[in-house]
Amino acid sequence: MTSSLRFAISPSAAGPEPHELAYQAESVLTAHRMLHERTGPGAEFTGWLDLPRRHDPEEFRRIKEAAARIRSDSDALVVIGIGGSYLGARAAVDALGHAFHNLLPPERRGGPQIFYAGTDLSPRYLTELFEALEGKEVSVNVVSKSGTTTEPAIAFRLFRAYLERRYGKEGARRRIYATTDRARGALKHLADAEGYAQFVIPDDVGGRYSVLTAVGLLPIAAAGIDIDQLMAGAADAAAEYSEPDMERNPCYQYAAARHALYRRGLTTELLVTYEPALRATAEWWKQLFGESEGKDGKGIFPAAAAFTTDLHSMGQYVQDGRRILFETVVQVERPAVDIPLTGGDGADGLGFLEGQTLHRVNHMAFLGTRLAHTEGGVPNLTLTLPELTPYHYGQMLYFFQKACAISGYLLGVNPFDQPGVEAYKQNMYALLGKPGFEARRAELEARLRG
Ligand code: PA5
């Protein structure tokens, strides 16, 4: 096993105190048993728990084969999906790929540009995406477990027509990769009928826990990222974080610490990164925790900030505003590259930086900010990745998934359902005139008229 992630709780008068964590040890153990013995709410969606150690080698081989084909015949891959069906892929591609991946010359990129669609209902976005794709060879990976989610279904309807116009039916068929349910749903039936290459989202893995299935792995591999290493990191994390004793399990310490802080009344967790490549990871994390915990009138509100950028916009509030926050920093210890700060003439007033490096400045910003914020009453939890490699990133994905499940059980909710997401969909369908929603439509229209 290579080196692990490190988790630390900074000393702060705002908590959590060691005894607050100690009080949680019993509950954490109960949550651990509920999860591992599959006796807790939503147990039927806990397939992600040992997925890294028991993933299907045949599916893995097919994913790599498809990724190699996309890399060889496509200038652009459009990933169509929403929520858990795209956030994990985007998080990993951004974190582990080049910051300017899509702008690099093809020979430097070595694979397709990656675009995302089906993530909103904006006509402008799709129109301009089609414009951006002009002259490029395009493949599409459509990802939807239910196969009926409106945003990706509309985007796929448009992309399917576009590919068929450009390449003919047979040519389009070879450029469409469908990741969906094993047996059910509109996308599954369409993929069967049209003969698209298909990848399975296992029944027992929900959207926001699916990044280590074909949902995330196909686009990640198509972007040229080593998915063997990603899975190896997740598999080692699965072993390390299956330790029932919280004292020896950093993942459970994180779950217990955030729960202790919530009980103190700190209802917002700010995920902080100092590396722009991790911005999309924060979006993935927000969905994971927000959709898993925010229910039954409970839950920590997950927010994100990219420092030092947001210290110049959100920093004032964090330091001095209402005390509802705690921070979780995802920190990278050794950067992939560094820039020495040498050769200045001192005219910019930064002579004291001579001989230091940009990473050191970033690191001192982190240490200085952490001290300032904890003194200002914002508790701080820090998760350190030794390096931003596929291996450590795989460890981190698993760390947060496991911590999220344990957190949900500590909170007393089902961390694997999302009943609240339905409300807007029902209203939208009714307003759009979907058959079966006539009564709801009349009621909503009356309300809209006031
Ligand atoms: O985490 C979840 O379950 C959701 O975010 C889903 O991933 C999202 O709603 C997309 O659903 P589907 O894959 O069925 O299109």
C-alpha cells in the first residue's frame, strides 16, 4: 500500500473538543455495523462499499477498449449526464488532467477534448456547444441510470439527431456509448434497439456514489487518466477505512467531527481547496453530501470555496460573519510542478519572496488562513493528499463516499435516497403538459395566476 491521506482537526475554541468526538464513538460503531452488515436504511444501494475490490474485470476491459477507441477516432467527447451521472467524471478529469486540456494541441492532448451536456436546460449552451464542435470528429457518452431524466434525455435526443445527420445511422451507432441500467429504462431500450455500446450502472449503486463505475471511468479513461491507479487507491482506501474503531479510522473521525460541529449549531460546511484543478471536485462533494444528508428537515449545508481566489470575495464573511460555518480543506502536499520566485528586481515590493517558490506561498496562505479562521471561530478539518495522482484521488473519492454514508447514519437519515429531487420534476412535467399530470397542472396554473 502506498502512502495514505492524512486527516487532522485543528485546535479551535469553536471545537470540536476531544470529548465531543469520544461521545460519538458508539454511534460511529453502530453506523459502521449498519453499513457493513447492510441493515441500515438504503442498504440496497451500498454496492459502492466494496466495488473497488470486486469490480467486474470484463467490464473494466471493455471500458478501456472503448476509451482507446474514442481516443483514436474522436477530437471531442461529449459526456451527457446530470448530477451523479456526470459530476464524478468531471471532478476527476479536471483534477487529474491538464488545466487547459481542451485548449492543448491534439498531439499534446493525446485524446479528445471533453465537453459536458445535459447538465441544464439552456438553449444557448447547447447551441454554442454545437458551434464549438464544428469540424471536429465527435463521440457521445450518454449516462443516465433511470434513462428518463429530462435534461440529459433532451440533450441526447439532439446529439443523436446531430450524429445521425453527420455520420449516418451506422456511423452514429459507432460513436454513441450508453451507460445505463442493466435492464430497465428508456435509454436501455433505445440502446438495445439501436445497438449502441453499453456499460452498466450496477443496481446497488446510486448516482452520487457511481464515479468508480463506468459512469465515471469511461470518460476518465477517455481523458487519458490511469483508471487502474484510481481503482487501486480506492481499493486500498476501502481496506483502510473498514476499520470499525474510530480512533484508528480517519474517515470515521471526519464523519464524527463534522457531526459534532453540526450539533454545536454549525450548519454549513465549506469545502476549501487551494488548487483550481479541484474546483469540480468540490462540486462533486457538494452533491454527495447535499443529496445524502439534506432531508427530513436536517443536514449540513455543503458549500465550497476556492482559495486564495475566494478569500477576496468570501474571506470577509468567513472571518467575521455569522458563526454558522466550519471549513474542510482538501490540501495537496506536493504539487506536480512548482515555480521558483527568483530574479525580481524588488520594484514590486516582493523582494522577501526571493528564493521561495509559488507552492510555498500557496502553502503559507493555507497555514495563515487556517490560523486566522480558527481564531475567528471557524473550526477547521484538513484532509491532505500527498500528491494529486490518480491513486491518491481514488483514495479521496472513497474517503468522502464512506464518510458521507456514516455521516448520514449519524444524522439519522437515509443517505442513499433523494425524494426531494422529485418535487421540481413533477411541477415541471405538469406545466409542460405531460399526460397524467392534468390535475396538478390546473392547480399550478391557478397558483401562478395568483
Ligand atoms: O445521485 C443521484 O442519484 C442523482 O444525482 C442522479 O445521478 C441524477 O439525478 C441523474 O439521474 P439519472 O442517472 O437517472 O439520469
